[in-house]
Amino acid sequence: MAERDASGQPALPSLRALLLGTTAPLSDALSEWENDYRATEADPSLSADQRIALWMDQDHTLTKRVRAVPVRSLADAVAAAGQYLNLARQDVTAHAVPEAAALALAEGLHAYLSELRATVQATEGSSTIPALGMTFTDAVTSIRRRWHEATEADDTESDKIAADAIRITEAVLKAEPRTPADALAQLELLADPDTGMAVGESADETDAATVRRIHAVLAGVPSGIAAAGTDSTILPSLGMTFPQAADRIAANYAEHLTLPDEDEESADRLVDEWNTIALAVSATAPQTISDALAVLRIASHPSSTLPFCDVHAEGSTAEALFGALLRAAAFLSAVLAGPVQSCTQPDAELLAAWDLWCRPDTMPDGPERQAAVTASSQAEATIETVPARTPQGAAVKAMAVVQLVLGRSPDALEGPMPEDVEDDVASRVLWTLARDLRRLWWWAPCPSAPTATALNGQHPDARLLTLWERYTAAVSAYEALPDGLTDEDYEPSWLAVDALRDEIEATMPITLAGVAVRLRLHLIGLAEDAAVTPSCFGGPMPAVLNSAGDLVALWRLIAHLEGATVAAGPFVTPTAPETDAFAETIAAFRTEAPTSLAIPDTPTEAMVQAGAAAGGCRPEQVRTMFAAMVDAYHREAA
């Protein structure tokens, strides 16, 4: 018999149980369905008809599983909301759930949110929407009642009732939620299987940025959020707090809307300011609930889509802002239904030093700039000596190397690789490493988040790690083919290898272990030797690399990164004497590269031909002379 409270009504489950339940059958089902789809897609042995038949069977199995299990945890709710995110994006390339499963997801999410709302309302309450004179929860109940009345009325009266329901709906979605009950009422409105996105009623009116905000709030509504305090962190490069930055974003946008079309100078100034604020917010991890909510405000602001930043387009600001949104959601998830805790950044000293080091570049000449230059020198020493413990700290060191060694601004990493960098192996390695770490800075979750795995229990970079395993197996299968086959015989295996390599290069890493996967591909390409294959990694270094100092350094760096996760790698405070693997690798590179890169042990064919033409001798003589010069060079260097 169901447990009942003193009023005789069925007892509500605790908020903590609803939010932090560990059972996630729906999330697991969606994850398995996605993995099965990808495996079927990549199986070269299947014909087109076989592949389609398997996909149909997988969709049927998913639909049965979704109908059979209720949404009982936050992990399930986030998984279901993620399907709505794909719907709002209207991305034709996304793997969409079948229609029957989508309806079942909507019903399950709606039931979960209704129960969650009732639980929260019983303890937190719902605030009043001034424009309506009713609370968020009462407004949603009113909307549902009006739609029911509209179905019973005649055409004329039905149109009036529907128009009133739409008016209330728009007011609810535009209102700023103040309590968890408010936010959950908005979520329930969007997830309602009768009026929400499942039937397409609000998809046209709710853009992807709004759905992302709802998705982020769902992933991190803490109990008692309204009374959690108002402290906020100051953004060093702006001299303002997170909420102040959000206020400035809103003021910036309002000012931009009042400009005449011909005032391009003011428009450019406002766009530059907007990007500066957005990037500063993205570069600093939230440390309080106020910080995280300010990030959600900025990400959901109309200016986050147009005219400043199209989140669907490629661009550093868009990518950084979306990364900030993910970190804010991760922070809020970390304080779900529990006490508010500080989310201290382990590399705060390095990040502050980076800000001081870059500051003189943005200041006009004068006494203040001179003082900033002095502080910059001290910051450079900090960057050199303080160990990095997170992707953000490693990114600081990598960008410093780019500036000191390559003489390039870190901002250049988001553009095309310069020709002089592309022409040099060592420079290419440094450039690629710095670029990946800089992007990882934006995408890495909050360092103090209590879990190192995704909601479904997988490694955060499970997709990349699985792709690498499949790539290794595909290369081994290709190499095992017997000699003497025709090109048509080799083609399927090689195409499978090529497709997996492209997929790895197109997948954004989330942890340092993911970066290691990307760097393995770079090393294989740079080695240009059949002796370096995917199966080499995890074992001893191939002998062919011994004579290439830059590749030795890259091999060591990959070894440092392999196996790292958000919590079990860069985010763990060391208990042994502190060492900096990144700095050690760069030091090894600087030590070995000059002697190894100054002159190769074996001349290339182009070098031989050029030497023969210039000296008027045979290629064999050039090789003999070159070998003698290399031997003399190494004796002298020793």
C-alpha cells in the first residue's frame, strides 16, 4: 500500500530522492540505443538493407524500453531533455528517437516534473508573475485548464480561450523564475505532452538558446536556491562580478538596439565589448550559485544568438559561451539538494597570473601600464614554476609557450596555422597542443564537481576512447590483409580506417585523456613511418622515434595524459612532491630538440637530389658525404 501523509494524500518522495536517485534506466536505454546505432553504422560487413533492418529493430527495442520504465531520477530527466534539445536545434544530422519513443519520453518527463514540482512547491513555494497576478504553478494549471475547455467549446469560444492560453504561456516563459518551483513550472509547460514541444506547439516560439537554458536548469536546480546567498566572484579582467557582467550584457544589447543603422562605429564597439565580456565569463569557473545563475542569464539572453553570437556557427566566442554554460550546469549539479559549497579552481594562481601577464597588451602607455608590465614579469615566473593541475592550468602554460617560443598571440590559435609554423614539425606539435588545451579550457567541467563520469556512468570521453579502440582494430585488420590483393579488396578496410580517423578528428575532447587520443593521431602522422601504429601506444616507445627529439617529447606527453579523467587525473591534488608533467615535457623538448632537429640523421630524397645538382656529383656520393657530416656533428655536440 502506498505511504500516505497526515492529510490522507499519497506521501511525496523527498526532493533529494527525486534529484539524486542513482537509478537511470531511461538514460541507460538511450545511451545503449545510440551506441548500437553507431556500431551498426560503422560495421563494413553490413549491406544497406541489413543496416536499415538493424536500425528499425533498435528503434523498436528503444520504444518498448522507454514505455516500460518511468523517469525516476535527474539522470533520466536530463537524458529526456537532451532529446528536446535536438528537436529545438532542428538538426537533420542528429540521430533522432522514433516518434513513438518521443511521445513516451514526453509523458515520462512530464510525470517526473509534475511530481518534482509538487515536492518542491510543498517546501519552496512559487512566486507571483506580476503581469498575470498568479504564481508560476497556478499559471501552468490555468493554461492546462484553458486548453481542456477549448476542446469542449464551439469554434468562436474555443479561439478566445486558446488565445488566452497562449497569452498566459508567453508570460510564463518570459518571466524570470525566482524559486525552484518557478523553474520547474516552466519546464513542465514545455514538456507537457498535450501542449508542449512534443506536439510542436512551442517549438517555433522557443529557440535553441531558451531550450539550452531549460536543459541547464533541469541539470542543476538546487534545493533552496532562492535563499542560497548572493555572494559572487569578481572577474579579474573586467573588474566586475558575474551578475554585473550579466547586467552589462543586457545593457549592451539594449543600447545596440537603439543605434541607427549608419552608426557602424558604435555598433562595432558594442559587439567588441559583448565578446570581451562573454570570453571573460567563459574563462572563469563559477564559484557560487550566483555566478552560475549569471552564466545561465548570459547564455539565455537574446544577444547570445543574434546579432552577436550564433551558437550554431563556428567561432571562438560561441564555443566558449557554450562551454561556460556546461560548466555552470556542472556546478549547479554539484550542489543539488545540499549545502552550497565553494567550487575552488585548483589552478586559480595560474589563471590569475595569466590575466596579469596579458593585461599590459590591452593598456595605453602611461604609469599604470608600466606598473602592469612589472606585475607581468612576476606573473611570468609564476606561470613557469607553479604546477598545473587542471586543463585550464595546462592551457595557460601551453599558450605561454606559443607566445614565448613561436612569438604568436594565443588568440591566433583559433585561426589558420601560419605557414612558418606549418613548415616546422616542432612548431606544429606545440601549436596543435596549445590549440587543443585552449579549447579544453572552455569545455572542461567545474574542477570541484563531485563526480568524474558522465550521468550514465561512462568516462566523459567515452566516445573518443571507444573510437580509438575501433580505429586501432581497423588498422590492425587492414595490416593483416595478405599481399597481392586488388585495390578493390583493400578498399573497404582502408575506407573504414579513414572514416574512423575523420570521426576522431571531428570529436571535441572533454578531458586530457581525450586530448591524448587526438595527439596519438598527430604523432602517427608526423612520424610518417609504418613502424608507428595505433597498437604501439601503451607499450614501449618505438625505436624509430629515438632519433627525433620532438617526437620523443610528444610521446612522453601522451604517456602523461593517457588515462586522465576529470577527477582522477588533472583535478587531483598530488600528495607526493609536486612535479609539473607539462613543464617537464616542454623542458625535455627544449633539451632534445636543438640537437635532434638541427640536422637529421638521414637525408631525404629531395635533399639528395638538391645536393647532387648543386655539387655536380652522384646521389651515392651525396649520401656518403652527408653521413660523414652527421657523424662529425654528433661527435662535436657530445
